[in-house]
Amino acid sequence: MPWSRQQMAERLAREFQDGWIVNLGVGMPTLIADVPLGEREVIFHSENGVIGYGPVTPPGQEDLHLVNAGGQNVTLLPGAAIVHHADSFALIRGGRMDVTVMGAYEAAANGDFANWKVKGAKGGGIGGAMDLAASAKRVFLMMEHRTRDGSPRLLQRCTLPITARGVVTLVATDLGLFAPTGEGFAVRDLAPGATLDEARAATACPVSD
Amino acid sequence: MARRSKVVADFDAAVADIPDGATIAIGGFAQPGVPFNLVAALGRQGAKRLTCIANTTGGAHKPRMPDIGMLVENGQVAKVVCSFTAGTRASDVLPFTPYYERGEVDAEIVPQGTLAERLRAAGAGIPAFYTPTAVGTELAEGRETRVINGREYLLEYALPVDVALLRAHQADEAGNLRFRRSQRNFNPLMAMAAKLVLVEVEQPILPAGAIDPDDVHTPGILVHRLVQVPPPPDGIWPMKREAR
């Protein structure tokens, strides 16, 4: 059974250490804000200046003045603070993010990744991805291992315009958890039932145990 | 000493003198802090060849709210400067997109933190700065970089603004502003960057002195005109987005 998006979120959340400041990107990574962390305290930061937000607000109780990076109405946890955009990105560039978790189209063996522009498009969506990727202490990606037509997304080199060079720490996919090694990807964990051979067949560069 | 109130009667009066060719900054991130009413008034006013600066061109979600895409559809926009010139999903087709693909409007895509800092710099008397953001990407191709303490940085220039359209939660007649929750976002930076600052205000505008000076987010010396947002349906307020 491949991991569901929820299981990918839970697996990445297991990597968080007590006291980390964590930035969650648009899409799949927003699932992480709802994962129980037990005894660990983690503070979620959002590009729009919200520091210390919690789960998505239950329907009917939304505060329309308060959103996360994905535009979802969220809750504030005790101890939360709000700053303007320049201060929010000063925290990012200033190296305060222990990890940023983002979606991606491609990840490469050399730690490059691409998540802002698709093939043939004139426009793109950068948002805060380039700032976060350049300056967070770690970059975790959350993505399907293959495209809809079955092509690998984990590659020797990115084919799409990159978001940042050589920054990826971990990649969670439906098949498992992988770390770029320079030459390929090392398996850190496999989804239940997924095999090394299956991961190798789905990846366009060497996959090591 | 006499004190002049900055309160203006309505949105149309606030935007009446915006000239063709102006550079307009529009606050907001998702819905919080977007000056929907001032953007709608700018659409009615009809100024042309505008350069519009905002986080996005808007328009991927329902209900549709007044946004840059609407001004593009009106034929008012020459160029946008945004951190998104496509939606957050590859399948999104924004109202802006077909105009951009046909070459009828130009676009400069800027990383979000660089956009914020370029606005801040413009208001802070800093003409340019170096940032690690976008180094090694196609955005940096052909541009000036410099290695400082062993790390490569990209030169970015300040982004000055003619007119800022903002939304705040509270204001006093002196123009002091207070934002609520994530409504703050780009608004204080655009106030710093702009020569003319127009603000739509959610709560009844207060007498000067009613906001404690320690609680002011944007000082009134940066603010020129205030308009109170009427309750719906006359005023436009954030609405819950439909699930997609």
C-alpha cells in the first residue's frame, strides 16, 4: 500500500524535533498542521506573518481575517504573534526556519528542486518558495513519486526551472522517504508493501538502500 | 493647532485623481487585507496603462472578488509585478492568464520575500539590496550577483509606488492604522513605498488619539485618505471561499 497524503504528512512530522519553527507550504504540506506531535512543541510559521498557528478552523467558526499560506482559515494557538510581510521574510532569510515543507514537481539527486513553473507555461507561481528554499535550515518536499502519466519526478537533474540549488534534505512520496545523495537518492523509509525495486523502477536515478 | 481629517466621503472620491500610467500597489494576502472596495472603485474610475503590484493577480477562487484580473479585463493594466503570475495549482486558469499569454499585459514575477523587501526598501531610502533568494534560478540569469562572506547574493532594486490601496481594521482621523490578524501582510510596506496612500477601514473611523500610539501599526504621516467600508451589500467584505 503506498502512503496516502495524510501518511506522508505524518511521516515527515516524525522528523520534527522539539522546539523547531516550521514553515508549511501551500497544498499537501498544510496537512501537517493537524498531525498530533505528542510531547514535542513545534511552532508553525506562515509567509503572511502568522507565527504560532494551529489546525484549520472548524466550519462555521472561521475568522475571515486569518489565513495560512494556502489561504485556509486557521486557528491561533496561545503564544501566537503576527508581523508584517517584510518581518516575516526577515525571519525566513535570517535563518529562523528549522524546516520548510513544500510541494514540488521535481526533485534531483544534487538537491535541486522545481516547484514554481510547469513545462510550456509563460507564468509561474513562486510565492515564498524561493525565499524559503534559499534560507531555511532544511527543505522537506512532499510529492507524488510519479507524474499522472507515470514519469519519475525524482531525477538526476531537474528538467523544469529550479526553485533553488542543492537545498533538499528529505523527500516524502507515496512510496517512502528519500534523501538526495549527490549521485541518487538514499531510502530512509519505505511505505508498507513498497519495495526497493519498486522505488528504483519509479526513480530516474540510482536509489540506494 | 488645526487638525485636518483624512476621511473621504466615498471610494470613488478617494481614487478620482489616479492618473493613467500610475504604479499602484494593492495590499492583501489571500482575502485578508485586500482593499476590495478601492479596487472596484479604480475599475469604475478607468485609469489606463497602470502597473499593478500585489502578491497575486487574483481570481482562482470563488466567489470572485475585485482583483488585478478584473482591472486587466477592463483594459486598464499594462504590467503586473507579483509573486504569482499563475495559480498555486498548475490547472488554475486565472482571469489574467489569457491576456498574459496573448502578450496584452506584461508581467514581472518576483519572489514574495523579495517583493516585500523591495517595497520596504523603497520606503526606507534604500535603493537596492542583496538577497540569497533566487540565486541559481532563471530569475537571476544575466543579473548582478556578488559573493559576500562566501555566499552568493542577487542584487534587487527598491520598488517605488505612486498610489497604495490598502485595507485596515481600525484608523483614526490622523490616519494611524491598526490591522487585525493576517490582514497586516503587505499593507504597512506598501504604505511606506507609496507617494499617495488610500485606505479602506472596517471599523468606524475614530477621533485622533483613540488608538494608543503604542498600538499603531502604520503611522498616520504615511496615510492620505481614509474611507469607511459600509456594511454589505454596499461595502465589499471578505467572504468564505468555496471549497475546491
